Amino acid sequence: MTTRQMLFALLLMVGAFVGFMGYCYAWMDWVDDVQTGVYRKNYLEAAGETSALGLYTYLAIRFVKRNVTL
């Protein structure tokens, strides 16, 4: 591997990790909002965040099923 390829691989792994951490934070925030009752007051926020997390999760599962072979 060249230095450029190694740098690209490292940046890709760091980017994937940061994205995954953001995804986990979004789920923790969603659970916290459900438990504290934020969504009872603001239905638009509830619909938006729940839809975004559901869609992203669906697309991630679909990607893994198509592209990861064990």
C-alpha cells in the first residue's frame, strides 16, 4: 500500500467511526426525549426525528444485507 492509500483508508475509518458515534448519539437523544416527554409537546420534532432515524436504520440494514457477506 502506498502512503496515499493508507491515508485514505485511515480517513475513511475515522469518518465511519465519527458517523457511527453521531448515529448512536441521535438514538440516545431520541430515547431521552421520549422519556422526558419532549415529544408530547412538539409533534413535528417527534415526527421528524423518528422518521429520520427509522429511514437511516432501514437504509443501513438494507446496505448491510446487500453488501456484506459472511
